[in-house]
Amino acid sequence: MAIEIDVGLSAERVTRVLDRVVAWRGYPSKLRMDNGPEFISSSLADWAEEHAICLEFIQPGKPTQNSYVEWFNRTYRDEILNMYVFKTLSEVRALTEEWIDQYNEERPHDALGDLTPFKYRMAHQ
């Protein structure tokens, strides 16, 4: 739904990205995440509480507890981050935007009955 690219992300930045996502997708009832500093902050906890969102943290060192995100991150890393030598963050952002569009709108996914995520969402609204 969003990939934010920078040399570091604060919790405040994470909540701004989440606000952008919920503007078009609505608020989730729960978010599952690892124990990174941007996720364990009080500002993210306050944001979640304000919007009645349960924060569910995986156990440290147990990435399989968030396997869908780990699989997606590996796919993104293999297809974008490991394939190019970037000179600027703008280059990474531009290629990432193209990749996200292709991933969501053109690429069928086995787990979605060979539909693209966009077509799957339209069919299940």
C-alpha cells in the first residue's frame, strides 16, 4: 500500500504515511509489525490508540510471524534494491513507484486466484 524511502524513518513519518494510506483504504483494526524503533515509539502507540487500532508486535527474531510482509520485502529487495545502483533517493523512489503500479495493477498473484491485487480488491468490495 505504501513504500516510504529514506535513509531513516521516524515514528512521526510512519504515522504520516499511515494517514495517507487510510485516507483511501480506511483504518485497519490491527497492525502487525516488528520491534523496530519507529514502531515501538509512544507517538505510534498514541496514533493507534486515537484510531482504535490494535498494535500487534511479532516476537524479536521471529520474522516468520510476519511472513507475508517478509515475503513482500524480499520480493521488493530482489526486484528493485538489489538490481540497480542508485545515485539518489529520487531514483529509488521513481523506480519503486513504477514497480508498485506494476505489482498491483498488472501482475497476477497466485494467492489471489491469478488476479492482480487491484482486480482482486474490485471483485471483493
